[in-house]
Amino acid sequence: MRGDKVEVLVDTGNGVRGFEVVATRSGRRVEVTTSRNMIEVAEVTRTGQPVRSARFLAGRVVAIVEYPAADGGPSGRGGDAATG
């Protein structure tokens, strides 16, 4: 969904640096694929074609934080009755 975001924190040797991959259009989503020594974060279309991707060595990744899109769509409204 538009608004999906994944933030990857990577140890660069001089500190930790953050990278973000965001679903920029409607119908796109962000997928995280993990293999033995590589983590790939990709923005993909409805059909599964990758639009952009980022690859990281698994040994350097400190954290992966996923921010799902709001249930109400790109406006950010909806989903949680407790807040409003």
C-alpha cells in the first residue's frame, strides 16, 4: 500500500546509518527478503515487479523497522477508534 515504509539501520564502522524504502504510489508495497547473508528491501508493484530495491549484508544490519500504511489510506485517517 502507498505509505508502507521500511527503515534499515546499518553499522557503517563509524556509527549507524539509516536507510528508508517507501512505497511511493498506490498499489505498491514494500517487501523484505532475508537470505543467509543478504537482506533485500524492495518496492514492488501489484504484479510483483520490483521498482527499486536496496541490499544489505546481514552481518552489518542492526535493525529493520517496518511501518505499515494506515488502514484508512494515504490520508492517515481510520483504523483506531481509541484515538478519534
